[in-house]
Amino acid sequence: MEDKKTPQLLKGGLHSDHRGELRYNNLFDAADIRRMYVIENKDTDLVRAWQGHRIEQRWFSAIQGRFKIQLIAIDNWENTPKNLKPITFELNATTFDVLYVPNGYANSVQALDENAKLLVMADHPLGTKGDEYRYATDYFVNE
């Protein structure tokens, strides 16, 4: 069951027998999903960063290849500090894990394999008024 305040990796599984493979995720509850789409980055160097949502919740699942997902909790949307530290997750299509991202987080998405595909699911319609926050790709880089 999802904790609605913090990101959570919902572990999936793989069953294999003489008929083939079955990937599943029995921990994921899709009841809140209103829309979904698939991201396929043009290459592994591209980083889609940073986009956040105050209202919308999201769920990410690699359906082909692997992805690195970074999340940053935003507590001040009007004057966001640059020194916030990301939480990093790796999603792999072979395990069918689902990453739950509650509202209040900005995310970064990077494919780790060529031709990787990421399923994104959201609980609000496209263009929910006043809920899209974008930051420059290097906004939270603190090296």
C-alpha cells in the first residue's frame, strides 16, 4: 500500500515457465489513474529535468530497458532553493517495479539503455491549472 506522503518503490515480479514470461505488480493500485503516456528519450545522454507538481501524483514504470529517476521534495514553490538533494531510483523493465511519486516533488528522468521506454501515469487531467513547475536542467546541480 502506498504512503501518500513519500516516494515509494512498489516491487513487481517476474514469473517464467515453459509458456514464457509474466511480469506483474500486485502492490500497485491503479484506481487513481486518470491518464498515462510513454516517454522514450532520443538517447541515454538526454536528461529530462526538472518538472514538478504541487497537486498531481505520478507513477513511473520502465516497460523496456532501464531508467534513472531523481526526485526532489519542494517545500517552497515560489522561491525554490537550489541546494535541495535528490533521491535516486533505478527502474528496470524486467522487474516491473512502479515508482510512486506523491504531489510536492520535482522529477528528473534519464534512460540508461538505448530504446528504453517509461510508462508515466497521473491522477489529474493534462494541464491542471497552476500545477506545472519547471526548473532548468542544472538548477539543482550542487557539485
